[in-house]
Amino acid sequence: MGGGNFGGFKNTKGAINEYEMPNHKKAVTPKEKFINYSLDYNNPNSKGKAEAYEKALGFTKENANLLINQIHGSVTEGEINPISIQSNNYGTKYKYEIPVKGPNGKTKIIVAVYQIDKNTSIPRLITNYVKKKGKK
């Protein structure tokens, strides 16, 4: 099954299996991405992410570590594989759908996209959001 298409996206070479992100154990999930962007109501570029996280799961800047730890752990421990892999001019993106339990007791799917930039080998989180029902 190596090197074929996966979900309409071309797989990258070098993965242990074609659905696994290389160096996933070393992935970087920056807290700043959540504090200054995803959970920041005042960031004009977050497009309602803070509100979605708070309403759906009860996450705010104050309890961001609970969210970050679940996302980071799922990726670095290899508990979950990416649902799509896509190369672009910047590198290779690995899109995950991760079930996350919020402080409000609810569990929702969080979409987290990691990227391995060209000429590097360590994946880093580039975006994340609460998946809307029915959206792929």
C-alpha cells in the first residue's frame, strides 16, 4: 500500500506507514497558537474559533493546557493517524480529527493540522478548530 493516494491526497515518502506522520513523536504544539489565536476573542483572524471552543467544549485561555495536552498527546503518542496528507509549496500537511473532551464534559472532534516545512523534519501545528457537524 505504500505511496498511493489517500483521501485524494498524495502521500509523502518516508512515513513508517502511509497514514502516519513522520517524526510524530517530536511534533510541536505551541501553546501560543492557542493563547494568541484559537482561544483569543480579540484576534481578528481567529474567525470565531474562541467562541466555538468555549461553547462546544468549555475551553478558554485559562484552561488551554487541557486542550493542548489532548491534541498533542493524540498526535505524539500515535493514538491517531492523519485523515489526509497534502503537499504544498511550504511542505507537507497532515490533517487530524481528534476526539477531545472539554471541561464541560462534552466530547467533540477537533481538526488539527500539522505541517512539516520544506527542508525540515519536525512537524508543527499550523491550525486547529472545532469541527462543524456534517463538514469534512
